[in-house]
Amino acid sequence: MKNTFMCMAIVAIALSACNNNTTEEKKTNDTTNSAATAAPVTGGSSVKDIVEHYLHIKNALTKDDGKEAANGGKALADVFAKFDQSSLTAEQKKTFTDIQADAKEHAEHISVNAEKIAHQREHFATLSKDVYDLVKTLGGGQTLYNDFCPMYNNNKGATWLSETKDIKNPYLGKTMPTCGTVKETIQ
Amino acid sequence: MRRAKKIGLLLLVIFIAIQFLQPARNKSGQVMPTDISRTVPVSPAVSALLKTGCYDCHSNNTNYPWYATVQPIGWIVNGHIQKGKAELNFSEFGSYTIRRQKSKLKSIANQVNDNSMPLASYTFIHKNAKLSKEDKALIIDWATQTNEAISTKQ
């Protein structure tokens, strides 16, 4: 009988414990990660890092590679979280915080949906607008092209940022790699 | 035989024991000032669809079915509510920044269009929450138009 009670208690605790600690788990993961990978000298990340990981996702999507896009999403969420705001003006901080709250979510969704590339692309569309606003406010550190694909999402269209002038479409991928036009060059 | 009986008894005891581990209820009982219906225009038809189809997992008020009091089903239901609310909470929509409001409206249109929401496990039991083609169009149009109407104050 004693044994029965022990088993019961253990099972009950195990069941209740695995129920609601997903967020907790994520947090601890994050901290261990940042401890392991944080660069030794620089404290936080910059716009350059954000653009780099955003382009990582973009380039993976042009190749229909959901898994690689997910890797980019994870890295992007990470650099958004660790962004160094110390050099920003009060006004810039406000804009950044606004963009960060939204963009981080999209990056996270992209990171956990490696098997659902259509869903990754939905989030990428909104993310692109966020990152566009960010580089317009803070500067991108490199020349970027704001491209537009009119066919995506039942001809509603969507934009994305690219580091090259040639069109490589992240929404339609290999089915229509060159669909789209450069709308704006951001220096 | 004795062994099987013992195991059966053990499972029964576990089942009874876990009934005492009830997750906290998601029921505030009031319409928050930040509710989406007080933030942006929502027609009565759309509001009704959101309430039957989405509020159980995406608001501070869940209409619990009786079997949600039976564990471990209640835990699964609770997991959906916690995750769903973290993604999108119609009761707190007004506290989101304009950017996030727009972003969520876009996600709503996408999720409904892709048949990803309401969750299939939910419509399987709640037949009345299943969205017809017309229902879907109604929600998508509303979400798209509302998104366009909210101006990004920049």
C-alpha cells in the first residue's frame, strides 16, 4: 500500500509539473544560451545584427528552406532581446520598443514553425514591415533594397528587404524566384 | 490476474487523485475596458463569431464544458487557454500597441483563412464554433478592414 501511494504521488507530481512550465523552460534556455554565446567584449546587439539575421531568414525562404529560416528566426529573436539601447535618443527608444515587441514575436513564430513554411512566410511579411521601420529610424548600416511582390497573399502583395539589387523572392521561393520589383533603395 | 487487478486499482487511484489538482479557472466575469469591442468597431455578427469561436481560448472568460473538470482533460484545456491567451487576448486587445494590434488583426485573417483557427480539436467538440465559408469571409473582411483603418501613428 505504501508503494501504491508513492507511485501515485510521483505520477501526479510528474503530470502536473509537465503541464504549465513551457514559458519557464524557455526562459532558462535563453539564459543558458546567452551565457554560452554572448560575445566577450560587446554587451548587446546592434541594428547590424538584426539586419544580418533578418536577411538570414529572407535568404532561407528564397530557397524554400523552412529549417534554416527557423534558425534565423531564433537568432533574430535573440538579438532583438539583447539589443543595446544605450546609444538611442528617447524618441528612438520609443520606436524601438514598439517595433521590438512585435518583431520578436514574429521571429519566435518563424523559429518554431520549421515544418510550416507558409506560416513562416505570413509572419515574415509583418516582420519585414517592422524591420523596414527599424532601419528607416535607426539606419541599416548597409545599403538595403525594399522590394515588393504584388502576387503574394492573393494579390494583396508584400514587401521584403534585400541586400542585393537582384530580385530573389522569399514569398514564392523557387516557384517564382524573380517576381517583384525594387521600390526603394535605403542607404 | 492478481497483477492486472493491482495495476487496475493503481490507475483508478491515480485517476481519483489527480482530480484534486484542478487548474485555476479563467473566468473574470466582466467585459474589460480593453476588450476588442471597446477598442475597434466590431459588428454584432463578427462579435458573435469571435465569442463562440475564439473567446474560450483567447479572452479572460472561458465557458468551460463539464468535462474540463475531469483531469487530465482540464489540464489540456488549460494549456490551450494559457498558450492562446499569450498569443492573443481579446479582453486585453486595447492595451496592445497600435503596431501589435495591426499585427494581430493580420494574424487573425491569416489563421482563419488557413483554417488553423479555431483549433481542430476544439471544433471537433464544439460543432457550433465551426466557421462556415461565409463566417470566414466575415471575419477576414473585418480583420483586414480594421487593420487598414488603424493608422500607424508614426
